[in-house]
Amino acid sequence: MKIKPILLLLFSFVSLFMNAQSDFNSPYSIYGIGKENSNFFGGFTALGNTGIGYRSSPLTINKSNPASLTAIPKNSFLYEVGFNNTASTKKDKYDSQQNNDFNFTHLAMAFPVNDYWSMSMGVRPYTKVSYEVDIVKPIEGSSSNYTTKVVGSGGINEIFLGHGFKLRNNLSVGVEIVGLFGSISQEQWVLLGSSTTYLNDKNVYFSLGANAGIQYSLTDLLGTETTLGATVNFPTTLRGSEAFVGAKSNAMISNTFDQNAADFDLPLKFGVGLSSQINKNLLVSFDYRKNYWSDVNQSNNASAYRDQSIYGVGFEFKTSSEFTSYWNKVVYRAGANYDSGYLKIYNQNIDSYSFSLGLGFPTSNQRNSSTINVNYSYGKEGTTASGLIQDNFHKLSINFSFLGNWFQKQKIF
């Protein structure tokens, strides 16, 4: 095993750990612990965020189902790093705003331990908080106004350790242990004449959780090769502690720390999916996920959490292996996704949809090599009804999937 790739990987891991909080700007990240991460590994974003039943490309890391790890070939070591850029237009009934946000999305590695056991590990943002609101209110008994500027930042990171076990040639199960940690800050500046009051409320969270999955492959189902998959994310509680700082015109007015505050429950999540190899060239993937957010009892006068349904479908096309030119080795993908959302604000469901396209470029004139996956998505989230905000976005993601034969002994000629 060479030292240089290991040092590069460790450097990338530390870089991601320090920058795991995205600067993605979403007005709906003001609720709860922020907006959940919708970035998928490899080319799965272009497949409509599907992957629960996918195992057709063994040289890729499939975060959707830990049971898929058993598809990684013997003596292979996979590692992946991802980035994206989102250009969005946020608008209400009266105004609009342009945003452009660059994100460092994930780092992961995976490898087989033996013929029946494979592992993965990595880190990624789990939720993201990034918003800025200006509130102007009249001063009682006066014709003047005062302004409150509210800025939210931070989010929750996820470190995961996955294990996949092959029980039979066509049956695999997996389990994933996750550690969730991070901090969310809300800063307020109250401007009243020449006086400024500053408040900073910071919540720190930590939790351990577990996910599980299963995949079963059918070699001949109506003339196709089909893999069925299912996953479950078990509910867990993010334990919170709170730090509060207040100052008025640069004079400290409060500095408190509460060891037991603002716990947040994460719900039970189920998913089912299938992928069917229609012929040697075309694969179809479909996922359905159900997240039971109504059980977490997080609500206020304006908003409430509701059960969430997510539907995804994807298509992957490969040309015949008989063709030898580079462009015939490129993988073509397309997909669509609909998310009913888990927030209901002023009786409006905050749902979203997206359409995606993608290309998988091998780094050599072979499909079984390192790959650069380029994915493009267009979508919409939210609504302008009831004074809310609609977000139309274009997202371009690039994921570098590297293949290393790290466990093979070097030959001496």
C-alpha cells in the first residue's frame, strides 16, 4: 500500500470535516435543525435520488443501502469526494432574489474485508442551516420603526460506518452506525436609533443512530435481472445543549449555558426500491421512502411537521461493450424525484420536485475504472401562497469516484 494516496485521503478527510457545513441558503432551514441534505453519491442524483435496490455498478459507493456494499469486487478500494454548485431564484409575490452557492458535499471510502463482508466509512453534512431575515416593526406610540436582523448558520454533520454481509449469492444485508453532531446558531441584531442589542443563541447537538438494509436479486424476473431492496432508519434523539450570549452597545448583558436544552427527535424512516436490468444496455431504478415526521411532535403556531413521502425514478444507459471508443464507455443517466416535504407552514405543504441528467466519465478507456460523475438537476421547492417563498434551482454536482487496488501484492519482475 502506497503512503502518498493515504496521506491525500487523510488530508481530504480533515478538509471535509472542517468544512462540512454547507453555505447553501434556504429560507426553510430556519425550522428545526435545518434542511436535510439531498446530495447523493456517485451518479445517484442523476437517477432521481434512487439506489435502494441498485447494485449494477459495483465500482461505486451506494449510500442509500448498506447491503449494496457486498457488490464491491474483491481487492478493490473505493473512495469518493463530491462537490456541487446551486444557482437558485427565491421569490415571493412581490420580489425575487438570486443566489449562487458552492458546497463540499461528502467524502467516503469502501472496501471488501473478505468474500462475505464489506465496509464503508465517511462524513457528510446531514442538515444545513443558512438564512437571513430582516424584520421591521413600528415602535409603539411613535411613527418610527426598529429593525431586527436574524441570521442562522451551522448544521448537523454525519459520520458513518457501514457493514454489508453476503448471506447467499443473491441475498445481502447491511447495517450502518452513524454519529450525528454539530451546532446551530441564531444571531439577532436589534437596531433602535443609535442603540444596538446583540443576541446569540447557539445549540450544540450529538446523537448515535443506526440504519439497516437488505437486497435480494432475482436473476430472471419476466426476462430481466431485478434487485429488490429495503431500508430502515431507526428513530433517535439529538441531545442538545444551549449557550446564550447577549450584549447591548458592546456591554455584556447575559452569558449563560444550559447543559440540557432543545433536544430534537429524528423519526422512523422506511424505504423500498428496485432496479431492473431490462437488457444489457438499459437499467431502470425506482425508490419509495416514507418518513414519519408527525411522530416527533415538533410544531408551533405557524408550522407543523407532517409525514413525508418521496418518490424517485431513474434510467441508466450503457452502450454495448463491443464498442471500443472512449465515448461508448460513458454512462448516461436521467431521473425525476418528487418530495411531499415534512413541513406544513400556514396550512401550506412545502413540497419539491426535480428532474436530473447525468454522465459518468471513466478516467480511462475502460468502464471498470475510476469515474467522474457529472449530474445536473432542475427543480422547485415551496410556494408563494400565504406569503411564503418559492425556490427554483439549478444544481450541478461533480463526484470523483476513485478505484484503487490497495490490497493486491505488488509483483517484482
